[in-house]
Amino acid sequence: MAVDPLIELHDVNKYYGDLHVLKDINLTVGRGEVVVVIGPSGSGKSTLCRTVNRLETIQSGTIRLDGQPLPEEGKALAGLRAEVGMVFQAFNLFAHKTVLQNVSLAQMKVRSRKRPEADRRSRELLERVGLAEHADKLPAQLSGGQQQRVAIARALAMDPKALLFDEPTSALDPEMITEVLEVMQQLAREGMTMVVVTHEMGFARSAANRVVFMDGGRIVEDRTPEDFFSNPESDRAKDFLSKILKH
């Protein structure tokens, strides 16, 4: 069990109309832990990820961040989204703003930093994700992998307590996936609390503290990568792994 819980989901249920997409989810993510969520399409992985910063609301149960229930709306909700950064499958960068402006904007709006301070922090982070020399370019001038690294820098710029990744590499060409995963591996080594929904099993094996396997809106297994990959307990996980690890 996580010693110092940062994210706690307790008996969480989520419906889209009649469709029950999250069923009695119980999950605790400890501070500094990397939890990778895997499972077949439609198993509820992305929805789970999106409930943690209230991009999706839940019908029952509780979600806590750092001991506090998630705020309902307004300023507190913007504050929550600064505390829990999110990196999406689509990079969601502002097309008409430079890379530097993309990373600085939310710092100025939400963290109330002055532009020089925000830009300085942005440049540090662009350096960290290997893009310092691209600060003045527009997103369209970058590759998909570079854009995703800008999106990671932008999330980090808020000094979040945790980062959520919703299939961050699934829109990328194979050769770009590695450069994004390397940045994520580095964050994991540095102790960033991360919840990562991904199909990248290599990342799950090497960077995760725990692998959560979902199917049909439920958490079926929640174990160390070593245990999960070498000895999955459920037939569903065995079947899933046999299909994806052949490739």
C-alpha cells in the first residue's frame, strides 16, 4: 500500500448515460510513485485518468488529492489543474503562439508569474526536454514528438504535484515515441508522481512502480510490473498480454 498517498480514488463510479464506464474503482497513488494503467480499448483507462483532475465528473465515490476532496468548480478547479498536470494524446498547443509562449502562458495566468520569470522557467524546462533551441518556433514547425515534449514542459511549468498522461505517444510515429518516453523515464527517475495510460509495455516494465490492468470499467490487477508481466493472475490479463507481447 502506498505509504504517503497523494491521489486516492475510493468506490468511484462513472456513467455516460446508461453506460457504466468506471465500476467501484479503488486506487491509491503514493507520492513519487509511477502507476501505469493498461488494458484493452474501452476499458475505462482514459476516463479514470481524466477524473483525477475533474475533466470528467463522477457519479459516486470520492477522489482526493493530497488529502483534500477535488474542488467542484471555479478558481479552486483551475488551481487543481495546476496541481495535477495533464498531457494528452493530442498536444493541444496554441498554434499561433511560439513554443516559449505556450509554456509561459498558464504560468502567468494561473500561477501569477510575471513574464520574465515565466519565460525563464519555460526556457529551463525546454532545456530539460531537449528543445531549448526551438523556443521561438511555432508548434507547426516542430515534429509530433517535439510538440509532445513542449506539452510536457508546459505541464511541468506549473510545478504540479502529479502528472497525468493520457496515451501520450499514441498519435506519434514510432521513431518519435522514444524521445517522449525518454523524457517521461527521466521524470520518473526524478520522483515525479505520475499516472500514465499507455500501450507502451516497455515503459510500463521499466518505469512503473505498479501496473494497473483494467477491463470492462474495473481494475482487474494492480501489481508490480515484474509480477504482472511474468505472472498475470487473471485470464483476462493473460489473454491481453498474449496478444500484445507477440508483436
